[in-house]
Amino acid sequence: MPKENQVTSRQANLQEDTYFRVMRLLEANPDLTQRQLAEALGVSVGGLNYCLKALIQKGFVKVNNFRQSKNKFGYVYLLTPSGAREKASLTAKFLQRKMQEYEAIKAEIEELTKDDSFPPGNGSSHDAGESKI
């Protein structure tokens, strides 16, 4: 059973990953609606709204409303300078975590494929003489 600090750390990582993904999408597509952002991220509109409010409150994102726009959803979400710095920091953390996950999975696969009971014909490195990773 995971310890409380492991759960907290995992939750913090998930929150960082969500912030990173939202800021990355906003930087590339500032005029997407909340519904479009939510669909692209695979989250609910309510969940995205909660995340956007947090990013706005932290000063990482600002919202511009174009009232004269024919589109009633004429909002543009822009990263602030501090948001751009935070995104850069989150990008580095995200990449570091993903590389650690990759190395752990790679080691586990190598350990499993060394096992003599590993069935042949399943795409293991024993079949072709090379790794399929």
C-alpha cells in the first residue's frame, strides 16, 4: 500500500502534467474553446474549467474577451511571461519523469524476456536477435 507522501507526490505529478498539457495546448492554440480544449485533453469541460481557473489565479494564463466578435465564445487564453517560464519548468520535469518511466519499463521488459519460461513467437528479443523496443 502506498504511503501518504507517495500518494501526495503522485497527485502533485498528475496536477503538474495536467497544467503542462493545458499550457502546451494553449500556447499552440490560444483561441480554442474550453470544450475543444477539454476534448483534446480527454477531460471534462468542468475539469478543464477548474484547471484554467487555477492557472489564471496563479498568473500563468490570462483571458481576453473579444465582445465584438461574432463568435459568442470569443475568448483567447494567453500564457503570461510567468506562465511561459512555468511551462518551461514543467516541460523539464515532465521529460525527466517520462525518461525515468521509460528506463524502468525498459529494465522490466529486459528482465522478463530473460526468463526461460518466456513463450517463443511473441515478439521478444529472443525471436529476432534484436530488441523490438
